[in-house]
Amino acid sequence: MSAHISNDTPALRHDWRREELLALFDLPLPELLHRAASVHRRHFDPAEVQVSTLLSVKTGGCPEDCAYCPQAQRYDTGVNAQKLMSTEQVLAKAQQAKAAGASRFCMGAAWRSPKDRDIPKVAEMIREVKALGLETCATLGMLSSEHAHALKDAGLDYYNHNLDTAPEFYGDIIHTREYQDRLDTLGHVRDAGMKTCCGGIVGMGESREQRAGLLQALANLPAHPDSVPINRLVQVAGTPLHGTAELDPFEFVRTIAVARIAMPKSMVRLSAGREGMSDELQALCFLAGANSIFYGEKLLTTGNPDTGRDQALFARLGLRPMAVQVENSHDHHRTDAPGSGTVHADITASAPLRGRAA
Ligand code: SF4
């Protein structure tokens, strides 16, 4: 379907101004969708959706205080802390994910940052998962330069670390680390030669200007994230954000569309919060340029659409999963990208999505 994809495209921009992004948000929805869909077609086949599976390899007990997160140990959310899974357990889940049609397998650990002793264990998981022919992604918290290089050496393709929200709203959500800490981790990931997966969460009580601010921060990074997970807050009882006013679904669609326009070549992922979306809302998001989802029945403590519903939706919309593009260490000419969201997911037995996923 490469007929949709043109090489005659404007250069990627890293100088987006807040007013420009707000002006896009302010467009009539049909005009905004048209612009976003046009950008989408220049770079991607709009019938293809990249499918990732996320597994929580270490759940709960996190010392951080992210106000949306049920894994923070300081909030009483009913999440039981679990130790790091064994490589064998992870491998079994990865095999299951591959059989279900996932092209990328993301491993998430609820850490502030990994300790030195954790790195060899995670590196072993990465090597084993990669040997299955899956792309690998990890989200382990803040990374030092040394740890980033060690994970890269183990074969890690992508690292997820979200900016979460606009710089000026960040202090309302997290107090245990700074925005700059996040930027530093992303710099270490890029410097180590890995691809970045970086997005945020909307519906946390931020303003439209702050949603534009998140997208501005993402688009003006030194390199656009290869993947941009846009999470819609899943309100979990016991977290400080439980009870926040719900975001208008059309505002979520607008956020997806502006992300697509600002970061034309990135994979824009529907992540947490998809279970609460109607099929029609998800379809609007695909029209707005979303081209990646998490696939699986459970996003850690919060639900994800069951696999049967996803299969039916793909069939009704004529979508198919994007094939995995396995990269060797000397091939830097890929066009697709990474995976993960803010919450960590678990998978259960699931039937394969139809299509040509590896
Ligand atoms: S989002 Fe990550 S860092 Fe923040 S509390 Fe949850 S697990 Fe910890």
C-alpha cells in the first residue's frame, strides 16, 4: 500500500510555538481531521495499525508519587506489589503475544530507576524476547547513561519514558522527580542509540493550552519520539486524580490529530484509557492519525479492550496489523516505531489479530 506514501514531504519541525498548536486545536473538527489525515497518508498506510503488547515484569510498590498511578506504593489502590518476574515467565508471555499478532513486546517495571543489580536480569529478558523475532521495548523509570548503554547492548530497540504533561502542569502531578530528569533520561536513551517512546496523559485536569504544551514539548525534543503514546487518564480509586472531570472525547480526538500533525512520522499510539472508548471514538482517533495500539486484555490494574473486540473493530474498519520489522544492529533505516504507555499491561490468552503481523 506504499502508493499512499509520498517522499515529497516537508522537513520535520522542532520549533513549534504554543500558539500554532493551539490554533490547530481551535480548528473546526472536520478541518482538523482532514489536515491530520492528510499528514498521516504522506508517511503511513492508513489501513495499518502497529500492535504492541505490554507486560508488567515488576508490579507495584513504586516510591514515586505520580498522581494518576495505581502502582505508587503511597496510594491505597489494591495493587499488590510483586517482584521482578523470571525470564522464563516473561518469555512465555512474549510467545503468547507474538502468537496473538503483536509485533512489539514492551516490558514495564514500576521502579523510580533500575538498580545496577536489575540490569543483567532485564538484559537477559531483552535478549530472549528479541530472539523470538519481536521488537523489544522497556519502561523502567529513569535511566543513567551507563544503564542505557547496557540495555542497548542487550538489543533493546525502544525505551519508553513519558513527559506526562506540559512543563507548567507537571508539578501538579508529580513531586518526586523533575521534568528535567525526564528530559535527561530521554537524552541518555537517544545517545545510546535507542529509539524513544514518549508521550503523555490527557484528562488529568489540564487545560487545552497545557495539552498543546505537552505536544509542544514532545515535538520540540531534539528528535521526535519514534512513538507517541497518548493516554487518556484511567481514574483509579485511591489515586489523587480519582474524581477528575472527564475529558470531552472530541478533545481527545483533537489531541491525537494535533500530535499527528506536529510529529508526522511518529507512531501515535492509543494507550491507556482505550477500554473506556466506544468503537466510534477509536475510529475517529484512527481517522485523526492514530496508528498504534496496545493489544491485550489487561493494562495492569486497569482494563484494555478484550482481544475479540479489537479483532472485530479491525475487521469492521478494514484495518490490519502492521508487520514487524526486525532490525539488526547495523540497520538504521527503519520507518516504524516503538511502544508503551504510562500504565503497564499484562496479557492473557488471546486469539491472533488477522493480518500480516509476524
Ligand atoms: S508512573 Fe511509573 S514512576 Fe510513576 S508511580 Fe507509577 S510506576 Fe512509579
